[in-house]
Amino acid sequence: MALIITSPLRGWAAPLDSVPDPVFAQRMMGDGVAIQPLGDTVCAPFDGEVVTLHESGHAVSLRSAEGAEVLIHIGLDTVALKGRGFTPLVAAGTTVARGDPLIRFDMDSVALGATSLITPVIVTNAEAFTITRRVTGRAVGAHEELMALAPVRVEARRWSDDGTVIEERVTLVLPHGIHARPAARLGECARRFEAEVHLLHGDKRGDVRSTVALLALGTRLGDELRVQARGSDAEAALAAIVALLGSDMGEGAAAAPAPVAAAIPAVPALQAGQIGGVIASPGLAMGPAARLNQTAIAVEREGKGSMAERAALEAARSEVRVQIGARAARGDAGVASVMRAHLALLDDPELIAGAEARITMGNSAGFAWRGSVHDQITTLKATGNAHLIERTDDLIDIERQVLRALTGAPADADAVPAGAILVADDLLPSQLVAIAASKPAGICLTRGGPTSHVAILCAGMGLPALVAMGNALDAIGDGTMLLLDAEAGHVTPNPSRADSEAFAVRLAKRDARREAARAAAADTCRTADGVRIELFANLGTVEDAKTAAAQGAEGSGLVRSEFLFLDRDDAPSEDEQHAAYQRIADALPGKPVIVRLLDVGGDKPAAYIPIDAEENPALGLRGIRVGLAHRSLLETQVRAILRVEPVGQCRIMLPMVASVAEVCAVREVVERLRGEMGIASPVEVGVMVETPAAAITADLLAAEADFLSIGTNDLTQYVLAMDRGNPAVAAGVDAMHPAVLRLIGETCRRAAAKGRWVGVCGGLASDPAAVPILIGLGATELSTVPGFVPEAKAIVRGLTLADARAHAEQALQCASAAEVRALARAFEEKTR
Ligand code: PEP
Ligand code: MG
């Protein structure tokens, strides 16, 4: 007859695979179900006896009258709380009835100190009982059926030995004694052998294969234990168990840890001759410098009559329009979006009106166009908004394109040979797009900012780039051999032979790694010790979605929906939006697609959304504040997302949240519209963590949201009080700053306390150096630029969670972003 195990807790029943701890996820301790608790009292799952109750009060094991043994482990890493937050209500040896309370715990305080509250309920003697039925994927009440067990017919073990028992003594170095996790590892090790192995502690004896028996030994750090083995391979089994007991089993050294700071490598200073810069797109490149010297395009002042000049301007604009269309068709989605912006400038009514007014006054088409463009640049500069000022590049770009069409001046980009490293004062987006066709190896710019269009395009193309390198770059002549290290942030001109050879080896290794990563791009992503990490991609368009799917993305963690709203004169209709979201969802069939609600304002103005002039736009009406101030925009977008089929594939994410009230207000809109539209299934609503307020109240937000996703680009600018678009502070805007990392860690910890997952969708997730740190801090989803997905998966596969956590802990102790980067490089060298 089946033995019914009732749920010891009220909560959400989940498969063991979802537990972010390999001991449980890989069933080292046995099979079972995990509960994400909603209640605070653990009750007996059957009539039986309490076999062990750990002195920390975080775990209890019971044996039923039929002999089934079940362990209930409240939360992960809770042994380290040393009893804080747990109130045991029974003692080992007590006979209990199903439903009797066993342990009460303070959910908030335990959650804040634990890695997760998820509570595995494990049948530890799987050799004797098998699970025939189990509940997962839904809420369960305490005392509701969780699992049904049936006994396994066990053959009597036949020993092929002469009965000799061999023994060794060990002193326990485990900081918390043999608790559930080490017990599982010991059991797993013992099961590899035929021999019977027992552990003896004083007068207590336990079979090493039995988690419950090991827990019942009640061991502590420093205890003297005897290990006994008997059987054909007794010697090997004894040696393996003794070796395991002699280690810390990944639980952390029992001795006082060495001061963390001592292990942080020094930040390498620039060597003589090296030129430092800001990393706009990470990577390595080696090749000769190719200088891009922009020649001035001369134009006549006087025109040849306004009719002729108007016609010439019109013809030049038509020619440029065709060229832009061709570039957009050849390039990827990033290129296409820059080209769209250029088309909008080419047809900008103010620019055209300004040029026509000058032509009417007798100027030539070229002189008039240049004058009109520079009027606009003066206006943009007068705003004082660094991000808008950075966009003057696009205006200069469109100026030069039209002037070239008018005068026949040669294109700037012809001179860059394949494999060269382009060195320039600055670069215009169209120049980059044209140059990229000849396959340069990398880019070095005297000026520029890490969030400029050029930087974003380079990152999308996987082209290593350093910007803001300063005038030292002027000394680099055409043909100078360069080693471009856009991982460390410097370039080495005229390297020694030894340096070149070492760099070539690094490049070859990196290429081999990328190749291997691409080959495994479609595989699911787990750490080396089996923890599931989801690898998503950030998208703007359906083309991006197709690229992402081809690169093995498991969904999209950020659809920047503003791509539909910018560079146009009115807001897209519900139908237009719905069609766009549906196409993206269709390109990623069966995979989650997280659509971020309109994120305009601040650095992304949309002309048709009335936002008064603001002295400080980054702190003004932006992100979700815009939607809440313009409800019809918000409701149209929510309806368009809710209409996407299958319902639930598209989730909704709120940008720039600063308080819980904003989440509640949007949730109310979503639920009301869902009701009106007759949609029965729930649709997840998540929150972007981009403000320090959101990070520090992640537990409060997580109580209202289904998930959190950290936008490191904005979080960095708000934590460091450095405008992400201001080239003057570009060198300091590094999301690896320990202050940003600490807030990321805090976000993960607080969200885990409420059982919510945290992802990272900001640029830091696409930085190879940051991936191990983000995983170690507790992120379980990364959403990266599509091209980085295979490499990110490969990095995750090479990590264990314990190593990532230790590494992240060290990163939090660093004093600067530069120190964190030096630490990350040392970690990479050690682990790859
Ligand atoms: C971020 O701020 O990190 C983010 C992902 O949003 P965006 O870069 O679009 O502002
Ligand atoms: Mg943002």
C-alpha cells in the first residue's frame, strides 16, 4: 500500500531541479520535492518518529512506521545561521502524528540570512522506497498530499569478503559538523563502492549511505570519528571516505579565513608606452594601426540660383537615402536602428527648412546644409544634456554624407585594410558601418563615450573598442603594430616579440573558446555543479529575436519596446504594437519573452509625449513614471502585450521603478485589463532594478512582483551619481564598482527572501569578466547581447556555484572597479 507524505509546509511545490544547490538538485541525498514556503511552521508529514533535529533547528528527519526516512531542510545554507530564527518544537526521539508542528521559523530573518528559503523534502532511503506520485508546479497547503511512496523489494546484500573490518580515525574539519549537505556527499561517495562503510561517533554508529543515520551522529567541528569498512573493496572505500572527511567538502574552511584583501591582486599599472582607455566593447585584437583622417569637405558659399541649389540638395538627399537603405539592409538590427535615426535626420523638417532659408538667401546647397546642421548642433549643445550632445555625432555624420553626395568627395572609410586597428579622433556611426564591411580587428578612439552609438554598434558587432583614450593616441602613426586589450583597457604600440607572442596565444585560446562555445550554444545552461542558469538575450526588433534564437538564447530577458516608439511623430497603435510583440514571440517559440514597458524620457525623448523641459531629465519623468502619468499610453501597451499568444509567453517588466506603489498601480492595470479581455491565465509582472531605492527595497518589491531584473546601466549611473552619457565622467562609469556590486548582491539576497528570482539585463551581463561575479551574487538569469549568449553559457558551465560565490565575496571587498577587474582577470586565468 502507498505511504502518503503530506506537505510539511504551506507553499509552492517545485521540482528538485529548481533548487539552486547541486546536493539537492542532483539528488545526492535522495529524491523528493521542494517547497517555496508561504507558511512558517514545519509539520510532520506522516505518523512516525523524529530521528534527528539539527541543533541549529534548520533541518529535521523522521522515520515512518513503515521505515521511510524523510529529511526536511528549511532553506539553503541555513546551517550557518546557527539557530537564529528557528524554534524547534520537538526533540529527537519524539513520536509524532501527521500534522504535528515540528519547527517554527521566522521567515523574514531566516530569508535575509539564507541563500534561499526553498525547502527540500527528501526521501533519504531511496534504496528502500520509491516515489510513485508527486505534486509539483502548484501551491500546496500544509497536510495536503505531496508524495506517495511504495516500498522497493530489496535483495539481501551478499558480501564477497572474509568479514574483516578495517578502521581509520579522523578529526572533523567541517565547520558545522556533518549536516545535510556533507552527509549527501558522503553517501554519494559510499555508493560508488561495494563495501559497507560506517561512521562511529562515541557510542553512536551510522551507515555512511544513510543521510539520516549520519545526521543522527550529531557531530561537530573537531569531533574524533572512526570510519569502519568491510567488503571486497573496503580499502578503497575507506580511503575515499577518509579523504572526503579530511576536506571541508566546499563548506568553507573551519579555521579563520585568511583576510580577503590579501588575496585581491594589485591593479596592474600601465606599462611604459601603453595607452589606457575606456572599454566600449570588450575583446582582444592585434594588428597594424590604420589612421582615419577625416578630410574637410570644401563647399562654395555662393549658390547658382535657388532653383538649381534646391534641386541639388534634393538629389543629394535622395542619393544618401538610398545609401542608408543599403547599409540598413546589409547590417544587423543595431545597424538598422542607427540607420533609421539617420533617415529621420535626413528628412528632419527643421534641418530642411534651415537649409532652404539659406538657399533662398543665395547660399549654395552645401553651404546651406552645413549651416543648418550646425544650427541644430548649437541648439543641442545649449541643452547641456550630455547624452543629446553625444548625438551631435549623428548630425555631423549626416552633414558629411550629404556634402559628399553634393561634391563627390571620397568616402572616409576607403583606407582601412582588413585586420587593421582603426585609430581615429572620433568615429561617426555611418563611418563605422562602412568600415566594418572591410573587417577591421578593433577600434581606438581619442574621444567618444562608452554609451555612444558607435560603442553600442561595436558591442553588437563583437568588435573590440576603446574610447576616451586622449591625445596620447595622436602619436600612433599608420602601420604601427598594436596590441589592443579591451579587456584590461589599454593598447600597446610597437610591442616586443615576447609580448606579441604571448598576446597571440591569448587570442588563439579565446578564439578556440568561442568556437567551442558556439558549438554548444543550443545546450541548456548549468554550472559545473548542476545549478540551472537561464541565458536570455536583449532584443530591440524581430531580427534581433531571430539572431538570439540562432545563438541559443533561451528567451528574452529584455525587449526594449521603445524601438517602436522613438524616431516617429505619433505613438504606435495597439494593433501595431501587438503585431510587433507577436512576431518577436513567434521567433522564440515556447520561450519566455519579457517586454519592458515603454522606457522613454531622460536620455530617450519621444517628441509626441508631452514632457515639460526638465532641469535634470535623468531624475525626471522617465520610465514607468511616464506610463503612470499618461495612462492611455500604458493601457494601450499592456493590452497589446496581453493579446500575444500563447498567453503568458510575454511577461511584462516595469522600467525605472523607485517604489512599491508604482508596481501595485501597474499590477492593478494589468489585472483589470486581463479581466476585461477575458484572459484567464495570469501574466507575470516583473520589476527592473535600476535605482538604488529599488535595490535596497528588493524584498518589498519582490513581495509584489513575479521577478526582478537588474538594469546595471542605469543602476550604475544612479549609484555613482555619474551620467552614463557624459564623456567627462566616462572613465568612472563602470558597473564593476563595488558599490554597484554590493547593491546587486543585496537585491538578490532580498528577492530570494521572498522566493523571487533575479536576473541581470544591463550591460554588465554581457561582460565576460562579470558573469562569474553575477552568478556568485545570486543572479539566476542573464540577458545579454545576442552574440554573447554562447560565450556566456560557456563561462557558466565552467563555474561551480561555490567558486562563484567565493569570488563574488572577494569582489565585494575590493576598493575600486579596477581592483574588481584585476580580480576577475586572475579568476579567469585560474578557471579557464
Ligand atoms: C539598464 O539601465 O541597464 C537597462 C537595461 O536599460 P537601458 O539601458 O535601456 O536604459
Ligand atoms: Mg535603463
